[in-house]
Amino acid sequence: MDIPLACQEQLLPGADLIDKYALAVSLGYQGIELRGRGDLGLARRLPELRRAHAAGVVTPTVCVEMDHFIGDFDPDRSRDAVRNLRSQLSVIAELGGVGAMTPAAWGMFSRRLPPFEPPRTPAGDRRVLVDALGELGEHARTEGVTLFLEPLNRYEDHMVNRLDQAVELCRAVGSPAVRVVADTYHMNIEEDDPHAALRAAAPYLGHVQVSDSNRHQPGAGHLDWPALLGTLTDLGYPGWLALECRLRGEPVAALRQAATVLGHPDRPWRAAA
């Protein structure tokens, strides 16, 4: 089974999305994962995105890029994050995509650094996340797309670090339009057994982001990519792989290395028989 492979837009050289997509396809990628900035930045790009879509550029997903997220301690910032994600879900739906993803928070608090105890209780964290995910899940459902919740490692977020924690929130929300993102970099830090974690999360697994153990492109670290891809194949994983990493070395060579490691070496994607 071939799992389609996307590359985040900022990693690709090129004057615009059409140029970036041409390069991506030549290297073995089938799509571009967009980045969704705050202040409704993705919606402001709609003229550009519509031109790219009309030219055949495939944009399956959007990854939120903001300085505040749905789990923010400040209710106004949390609501603004929800507002931006609602907009991103609508934009990706118009482009024929699959969905948008978000962490609970990023860089807001870590129990690994002083003062070690956050200003909100775990129960309070959970209420904020379930409320936000419930609203976003309903909006995603009406748009025909999916919201993906991404666990981050313990140094970047204190609320959702492992796949099982994200799955529990999905169960609490109870919407088929809320699913989980597995990010191989964060899993490398947080999961005792990444393969067992993927198998346990399989019914809720909607998207996978890939980078190696050092956050560089696949092949630049020590992750066992044949084993990870084999697990996803065995699970019948139905989604995309999206390259989210730093590039070590010359960018085009690094992108080619990643596509080769992930089983897409300079060739058009072949749909599974």
C-alpha cells in the first residue's frame, strides 16, 4: 500500500504554490500541507489558493501556525484560536482538502521547567479542550472535513503529550470529525512503544506528520522508517503522511532524501490496487 506524501509549503523552494507543487511532484510528493497563520491569514490567501487549486495543486491539510491555541489560559486567546481554526476548516473544505490540525497549546507551559505547576487544574484544562474541540468538530462536520488534534512532547505542551491522551479527548467529544495526529518526532520522545501506540490509536488516527528523531528530514536521524511505515500499512491507515521538519543540507537534496526514505523516490504516486 502506498500512503500519499505531502510536504509543508515553507520547506519547498519556489515563487508560488504552483511552482512549489511542480517541484514537490518531481521529487515524489503528491500534495502540499499548508500553514495557517493567525488573524485569519489562510482566508486572506484565498485568491492565491483558488488559483493554485484551479491549476491542480493538491492541498490536503493545513497546520495551524499561531502564538496561541485552543488550550490557552486566556479565554480570549482560546476563543481567537477557535475562530481561526473554524476559518481554516472552511478554507480547506473549499479546496477539497481533508482537514486542519492543531495542538492543545505550544510553548505556553511545561511542567519540566519552573514554576512546574500550571495556573489551571487538569480538570480545567480538559474542560477548555473538550469545549473547543466540540465546537470545532461540529463546524468540521458541517464543512465535510476533519479537525486533527496533535500531541506535542512534554517540553512544548503540558496537556496532551501522547496519542492515548488525544484519543481520550476524541472519545469525550464524541464527534467523527475530531481525530488524532501522530507526529513521529513527538512520539519518539513520549511513546514507550510507538508501534503499540499507533495500533491502540488506529480507530482515531486521521493524520501523520513525519520528521526524524532530531527533527530533521527522515533519514537524518535514527528512527526505523521501514518499521513505522510497515505498522501504518498493517493498520490500513487511510490518511496522508506530511513532512514537517527542519532540512539538513541543501533543501532539494534533503527533500529528495525524505521522499526516498518514505518510499516515494522520484516517481508519481501509485494508488493502492
